[in-house]
Amino acid sequence: NQKMTPDELAATIKLPPALAASEYLQEYYGTVAFSVRSIYSQAVGWFDGNASNIARLAPHEEAARLAALAGGESELLHKSQAALAAGDAQWAAQLADALIALDKDSNEPKQLKAAALEALAENTYNAPSRNYYLEYAQMLRKQTENR
């Protein structure tokens, strides 16, 4: 693994061009990245080799610190909205996750994450990923309707 983390490996490892072009190996169900992470976890386990990940901060604590770096929760929300508007749905979803970790009852970050997940679904043809994005977005939207 050349001392790479699972995410670094997943971003790096690609099929050779001849295989990637094969109509039988298109990533409609699984993906190379999914397989790389799976192989890594089976061979090495949960630890990715990064010493900072041995005892990570709890999600709420990490989110609070991220919000402080961004200039507060409202600024973090603004940055998430800007990311989505700029077409960076993945970053928007991750920033919305931090906001949700800080206040699980807040509707605005859930609506924002739902929109980001729908944008991610629009741009993927991998059936399980697309389905999970859409199902999760639907769940978030239902949570905000009930309040």
C-alpha cells in the first residue's frame, strides 16, 4: 500500500485503460474505490496508518472546532451553501454533516445535505451509490417535514 491510507489508495488506484474501457467492467454496481477500501479493511483492519486516527475527536467536538475555524456555525452554513452553489456537492455534504453534528434538530443543514446528496446522485451512474444518496436525502427531507 506504499504507506497510503485507504482513501488515498482509493483515489489513486485505477484500472488499466484497456480494462477501464471494457463495457463489462463499467462501475454500475461496484467501483474500484469500493473494492480498494474493502481489500484494505480485510487485509489490515480499521486502522489506516495515520496516528491521528487512533483516537479521533468525537464527531461533535470535531464539528465544533471546524465551525470555530470557519468563523462560527452561520459562516460554516454559508460555506456549505456556497460549495453547493459552486457545484461541489461532496464538500457541501461534508460541511452540512458538521452542522448536523452540532445540532441534530436543525432543519437547514439537513435540507442542505439533502440537496447535496441529490446533486451527487445526479452525477453518478453507480446504482447502489445513487440509491443510497437518494434514500438518505429523502430521509433527511422527511425529518425536516415533521418539525
